[in-house]
Amino acid sequence: MSGHATYQPQSGFMKWLERRLPIASLVYSSFIAYPTPRNLNYWWTFGGILTFMLGVQMITGIVLAMHYTPNVDLAFNSVESIMRDVNYGWLLRYIHASGASFFFLAVYIHMARGMYYGSYKEPREVLWILGVILFLLMIATGFMGYVLPWGQMSFWAATVITNLFSAIPGVGDPIVTWLWGGFAVGNPTLNRFFSLHYLLPFVIAGVVGLHIWALHVAGQNNPTGVEPKTEKDTVAFTPYATVKDAFFVGVFCLVYAWVVFYLPNYLMATDNYIPANPGQTPTHIVPEWYYLPFYAILRAIPNKLAGVCALGLSILVLAFLPWLDTSRVRSANYRPLYRQFLFLFFAAVIGLGYLGSQEPSGGYVIAARILAVYYFAFFFIILPVLGLVETTKPLPNSISESVLAKNKGATAPASGA
Amino acid sequence: MNFHRSILTLAVAASLSGLGAWSASAQEADAPPRQTWSFHGPFGTYDPAQLQRGFKIYREVCSTCHSLKLLSFRNLAEPGGPGFTEAQAGAIAATFQVTAGPNDEGQMFQRPGQIADYFPPPFANDQAARAALGGKLPPDMSTLAKARGFEAGFPYFIFDFFTMYQEAGPDYIHAIITGYTDPPKDFVLPPGGQYNKYFPGNAIGMPKPLNDGQVEYTDGTPTTVDQYGRDVAAFLMWAAEPTLNARHRLGFQVMIFLLAFTVLLYLTKKKVWHYVLHDPELEKQRTSA
């Protein structure tokens, strides 16, 4: 491939290194010459944003851990001491705490983009499944991080979520005791959550490595869903994708900084500024916003075991998406019916999120049940059937053809003037 | 669902043990009216005079029952706070008696506070507070302004994002101070409870803490309950969030930097992509290079 030349070491040292560890050519082929479809839109920048957020969370988290004390009697005050006495401790903590929300915001956009453009389809199934694993790891890490400040909501969230495992028939209660390291959520629970909260981000980083590897083997999907055919269809990762990603990281950071500096407690539960008290249950136990759709599904089902199964299934079903969707056309741009059902699905998830934050009574429960039914029907009925019956729009022959068609429309008035 | 029912049972049991029991049955509390605060918005800062007045109220009234455990006397002299000098903060500390020790004889002893000491709590422990106050524990006030609030719900939380509304806590505290009224005719007040229209469940254990003219101001500020509520809420907001001034100042610098940096990145992106998008000749060279 003439346009995407391979790495040629120039200096003596790089030639020496190349024969022993070809790391420079790996970086070159992965992040410089790597061909990316030329028609990627800004929804494709969220992979880079997520990598950036992982870095932010790890750096701030490592420094916060230097000042944090994982002990039930000291944890709350150690977080307050970070806020009050550590130099820029308030900044680190607010970046980290709001960072969790922005990490999830980015991952939801990233997942929605994958669903809209059919990025999970052949040959990207493994890439997608690695993404689902990353999402599960993020859920676990975020949850355990939320417990660490040991406020009221930390404690009761830990109690509620670990109690979910007691639904398992027969062995449920021993499992919960084992998770707690005692007969209630206590110091051993806090200690292991801290340990795992520190460990899992490194596991995430490892799986991100696999995710990027799989991406670079299969290549990126693009808005047309048509694979690149010639060099005209692609541009080099650097500078084209890097500068575009960097720009949108900047846009993302503007919103992120807005929350960190001006609304740091906007996404935090007020109850979490009350030290944990096992003797007093908060009036509403509500998880963080990013878990609310799944929480609503859990509560929509009037049987504990079935609710927990539905909760688990609602996330695991994503891993089977490549096989549940029977359509051979990737992009929703060419699937008019799928597009409508998909937007309904997104609306249902947002609706479930809202219902998850409300008291589970009356009309709210009924609404949550309807939306939960749609959530699962989308995966198990609509997707398999739609792929077989839907009439899709004609696909462009190539990426550059679709870009040219688009540019013609855009540049026509300019040439006429 | 069994599990939620058990949580609910726990919640009811817990609230039955205190005055909270009425919260389950009583009508919804009124929404605290939103006040104007000097620390609201991107350039908001604490008003040192207001914090000093609020501190005076805490010291003369609230501190009889409420602890402020996470605050130290030195905080009073730190930038972005009530603006006392170190000498003044030391003098304030000296008016408190703190328990220190053990001394060489192994005994704990009382001594005047020093600037590095934390505010001593009014009771030796929670049990002592409960025993003295009819079974109710007054909450510690260190994080109170962030631990209280009022959920405005949809769609207000969307507006609040853009208006940077972060003052639900002080609004709530001000509302509680000013919310003592006569109960409606059909309202059954539990023994030891006071009617407060902003308190969840409307029956609050704390007797009306402040009345007009109760705390003397030397700067000509009106000595009304409304003003007291405003001042003590501002003080408690500072106690809960002492770094707000620094946060707003740094935030502005960061926003300006990010804005300029992002615009530059956008222009760079535009330039880099120009040939690909708009110049077929150069684009041909690129792909055949």
C-alpha cells in the first residue's frame, strides 16, 4: 500500500531497536498509518474520548487513593479531608466523581453509535463482545467507587446491590455473606471494594488493548456500513483522525469542566454527604443515573429472582446482538424501519432511566413494565424478524462515492456563486 | 418484590423510631423558595461579612446543640472564608474549652482552644446528645448544606444544569429557619414536634431556633429571622464547601483555556481535512503518493 507506507527507522538507535523490539513500527502502523474510513462523523470520536476518560479516572484515582482511608470509621472524613485540606483535593475529587458520569455518558453514546451503524456485525463480533465486557467492568468499577466515600447512599447502594445475589436459589445467602466478608455490609466489604476499585481499571485498560487490537484487525465501520475498497475510501489515522478526535475531546471537556467547576454536586445524591448509618435507611435509595434504566427493569418485575435475571439479561443480551440482528445491511441510514424501532428503543431506555429515579408505585410501575417489555422485544422479536422482512435502501458502491454525492450537494451553491 | 419490601420495612422501622414516622403519612412539604446567594453562578463568591454574621449565629445559637466537627478554627482565617485574621481566629478559639490529653498523669483535661483545634462538639457523644434532647440527635453541621436539598424534578433539573443552580441546600436551610408556622387545623402534631411547612413530614424536632432581634448585628444588617436564615445558611454552605471561591476562579481560567484550545483544534482540523474534502487534485496526489 503506497499511500500508507510502513515504518522505516531512520536513526541508528531506532534501527537497532527495530530489530529487537519493533515497538515503533507497531505504534506507526496502529496510530499513524492506520487507514480509517474518510467518511467517519463525530460520533466516531467517542472511542478516543473514552480512552481519554479512562486516563483521567486512573490518574485522579491514583492520587485520591494516596489520601483516602478505606475504613468504615475514617472513610467519610478522609474524603472530606481531601476536599478541605489536600492541595487541589476538591479538584481531584470532583474530576473523579463527575468523571464517572462523563465516562458513562461517553460509553452510552459509543454504544448507541455502534447500534445505529451496525458496528457489531461480521467481522466485528469479537470487537463488540469485548465492548460489552468493558461495559460490565465499568458498571462494577463505578458501583464500587460509589461505595468508597461511605455516605448514606454509598452504604445503602452496597446493601441493595449485594443483596441482589441473595435471589439465587439455595446458595444466595451464603454468596452474599461471602461478598460482604461478614453478616452485613461492613469494614471487610469496604476494604475489598477499595481493592477491586483500584484493580479493575487496570483490567479495563487491558481489555481496551484487546478492543483496539480487534478494531485494528477488522478495521473501523463507517456511516455507510460499506467496507473501504480502495485507498480513496480511507485516510491515515494521523493526522486526520487524531486531530478530529482531539477537537471533540476538547468539546467534551468543555461540558465536563462545566460540571466539575460549576455543578460538582449536580449529579451527586445529597444523602451521600451524610455519613453511613446502618441504622437509618434513606427515604429513597436511588442509584447513580447511569444505572437507572437497569434498575427500573429490576423493579418492574414483581418477583425478586425474575427481576435479577431480567437485570442481568438486559445487559448480557447486548453480547448476542451480532446474532440477534439478522439483517446483512449494517447502517441504519439504509434501514428505514430499523431506524424507527431503534429510536424508539433509545427513547425506551431514557424513559426507563426516568422511571428508575421515581418511586415505584402506580402508573410508574405499569409504564416501566411496558418499556421493559419493549426493551426485550426489541432484541428478541423485532431485530430477528426485521432483518428478514425489511426492504432496505440501495447501498452506495463505495465510501468515496457516498462522500462525493454528499459533497456535490454541499459545494453546488458555492460554485454557482 | 420481597427484597424491596424488606428494604421498605427497614425504612419504616427506622423512621418510626424518630419523628420521621410522620413523613410517611403526612402531606408533602412545601418547596423551599429559591433565594439570591452571593456565591451563585460562575463568578459567585462568599460574602465575608455575611459569613461572619452566620458564624455569630452558629456560635450563639446553633452550637448549643449542633456540632461542626470537620471545621477547625484555622479555617476561619483561610482565604475564601469569613475573612478573620489569624489573631482573631486564635482569639475565637481561646473562647472555647477543648478536651485535651492525656497529660503526664494520664488524665484528660480542659484547656482553651487553639487555632489548630477543631470546633468542640456540644455533647461528649451522640448518646449524650440524645439523652439531653429528648431522644433526637441534631445532625452535625459540617456538610449539612450539601446533605440537604429539594428535588425539583423534571423538567427543572434540565434548567438547573444551565443556570448552575447548586444552592438547594442553603435554600432548604433558610426555608427551615423561616418555615415555623401554626399547623393546619387537621394536622396532628406528634409530642415534642414543631410544625414546619418545609420539613419533610412537617413535624420537626427542633424548636424554632431564631426569632427577630435574637442575635445582635453590629453592621446595621436587619435582625430578622429571614436575614438570620440567609446568613446562617451562607455560613453553613461555606462550612460544607470551603473551596468554592477557588473553584469558581480556577473554573473560569479552565473554561477560557479549553474554549481557545478547542477553537484552535477545530481550525487545525479544518485545515488538515481541507484537501480530502474540497480539493480533488491534491487528494489525487495524496492517494497516489
